[in-house]
Amino acid sequence: MLEALSFSLKNILLPGVSALIVGFLCNLVRLYIRSIKDQRLRELLERLVNAAEQIYGPDEGPAKYEYVVRQAQQRGHWATRPDIEAAVYHMNSEKGEL
């Protein structure tokens, strides 16, 4: 009787715990990959915002915004307005314009 109980615990408990561990590790990997993608998008947007500033100058906000959106899309990224505004804020803070 004890052997049967031990055998069934091994067959139930071990796979269940293993599945939980694998699920947890997959979630960690997914979060890590998302953070890498987010960092790459931030870096791309910062470069595009700086380029737009060089191309259009200080007073052409809508044209610069369209340029950044279009260039990001051509590179396979979908940038939201808050993402672009954050890149502009970062650029302005580096220049000391805040």
C-alpha cells in the first residue's frame, strides 16, 4: 500500500511541480524579451527624434512627429504618441531645455 501511494505521488506531484517551474521560467524569459524590445524601441525613437530635430529644426513639431512615426514604421515598429513624447522629453532633458 505504501509503495502504491509513493508511486502515485511521484507520478502526480513530480510532473505538476515540473510544469509549474517550466511555466514560471517561460514567463521570466517572455518578460526579459519584452524588456529588450522596449529598450531597443526607446533607443530607436531617441535616434529618430534627434534626426527629426536636425532635419526640420525647432518649430516643425507635426512634421517631426510624422517623420518619426513613418521612419519607425519602415523599421517594423509601431510607436505611440507617449513613446515619442518620452523620447522628446529625454532629448530636451539632455540638452538642458527643461
